[in-house]
Amino acid sequence: MKSEDELVEDVLSGDHRAFELLLQPYRQGLLSMAYRMTGNLEEAKEVCQEALIKVYRYLRRFKKGRSFKSWIYRITVNSAYDSLRKKKKDEYLVESQKKIDFSAGHDPEKQLLNREIKAKIETCLQNLSPKEKATFLLRDGEGFSIQEASEILECSSISIRTHLSRARKKIREQFEKINFADAKEVRR
Amino acid sequence: MNCKKVRRLLPLMAGSEIPKSKILALKTHLEECPKCRQEYDSYNLSLEKTKEWLAKDRKDWEDNEWKQALRRAIKDKKPEVSPPVSWPFKKVWAYSFIGMLVVALTLLFIIRPSITQKNMGLGSEKFTQEQAQLFRRSPEESEQEVVSMTLVSKETGLKIVWFLNKNFELEVKE
């Protein structure tokens, strides 16, 4: 089993198969991250495609001995930011959030616990700013350490703690709000 | 530790990102304060549920889609041959250097008039010596019979000296 640094060397010497082997462990993680950031699967695939192109193109810039995982996540998060910026995604997210809130109330399958939890958490995530969302997803979704997250997002670990703290606070508040709303509905 | 400070740290405590030095104080407070304890439990619950869902609801590519995406990434492109040279200095250094340069230029601008006066100003020591030398070259001539006019450009330092005889006729001097 070759190490990531060796696979990088192979790709740089023209072995296309090595590129697939190099990225295989991250195919789910990258797509999930992009999906949570953009809120749309098709868009997430486009973001990942853009990231893959950049990874291949700028592979020579990757410094050996450093974490390849952090490097490709940084590229993916930056591509997601670009995508959000280009399409004024923030406005779209507010709209889609409204749709979620509305549909959740009238969905006949709302009774199903999984769907309900899914809708709640989706709503919670949509309320975060892109930076908070990226920090939260990297730390609590992908399991990166604070230090790794600060490298990926190119900011200080203090900033990461602040964003993470805010994100968790917002999520908790949303959770409580939704629970409270559900309790009211049940009482009726 | 008071409630306000504890509540500020609760989101990080739920994810075990609190320094060891503070954990004991936090735990002691949580045992004594039911409101903070309740908030802490609420953080734990929301975080646990979200993490659980994020782990369960992971998106994946279809195999052919993934292969196509990789092919597109490789297609018609090669990894950059020579990486661009990265800026070796930190931004702070660059800003400090620019700041120092501005200060130095400002000081130079303030000092400059005195320098120029010293080198080119009328009545300066240098100018008087040169003028005296010109007169010394023609000792046979009477000083009263020759008048000199000098023009000095302040910008370029160019000097033009005219010698006129007693009839105010221009005289050529070597």
C-alpha cells in the first residue's frame, strides 16, 4: 500500500490511476461537505468537480509531509465559497430555508422520525453563516481537530473556536425552537 | 466561575475543546447550578443528534459519476510544471517596510531644502569661492571695470555667468 506522498509522486509522473487511488478515500467526505455547504446535490457535484480539477492542476504545489486530506478539503471549501459568492447563495439559502420550514409543516411523512430530524438539522445548518457552517462541518461532521480546521480555513484557532461556539449555539437554539414548536402542535 | 462565563464556554465544553485547567472549575459549577447544567445537556443533545445525522446522511457519488469527474479533472490538463514562487515574507513585514519607506521619504522631503540651499543657494560658500576664482584669472583687469551677472537655477543648479565691461558690453571669458 503506497503512502499519499508516493501516490502524489506517481500522479506527477503521469500515472492517472494513482490520482483515483489518491482521492478514493475522500470521495464521500468531499461530496458531503460540499453538499452541506451549498444545500444542493447538483451544485455540490459541480463544486467537487471544480475542486478535483484544481487538485490535479496544482498538485505540484502540495508540500510533502503535510496532510493531503487538509489540503484537498481546503480546496473544496474554497470552491464552495466561490460558488456561494457567484450565485449569491446566501439569498437563495434564506429562500430555501423558508421553503423547508413551510414544507415541514405540511409534509404527510413528517411523522417519520428520521425525516423529521433531517428537516430540523437541515434548518439548523441553513441558519449558519458560510464560515460557521464550514467550521462546524469540519470539526463536528468530518472530525478534524481545531488545529487542522484552522489550517483548512486559513484562520487562527481562536477564530475557529469562536465560529464553532457560535455555530453550536445557533444549532442548539434552533433545536429548542423546533422542539418548542412541535410541542405546541402536539398540544393542539 | 460565574454563570455568564460558564455559559460562554458551554458550546466548547460540549465538544471537549476546553483546556484542562478550566474543566474542573466548569464541572464544579455545573454540579451546583441546575440552569447551567440544563443548558449544557441541551448543547450535548443538539450536538449529538446533529453529529449522528451528519454521519448517517453522507452523500456519495455513483461509481460512473465519480470516474467521469476524475476523467474531467485530468482531461487535457497537466499538473503545473513550475509552481509560482510564493511571497517569502509575511504581509506585516511588507506593510512595515512600506511605512518605514514613507517616513524616510517624508523626513528627506523636510530636510531637503537645507541640503539644496547648501549646494546651490545664492551667497553660499561654494558659490562665492567659484566667483572669486573667476576674478582671480584676470589679475591685469581692474575689478571696477568688470561687472558680472550670475543666474542660478534652483531646480537644476545650472549657473550662467555674464561678464560685462564698463560700457556694459558682453565679454567672453575662458
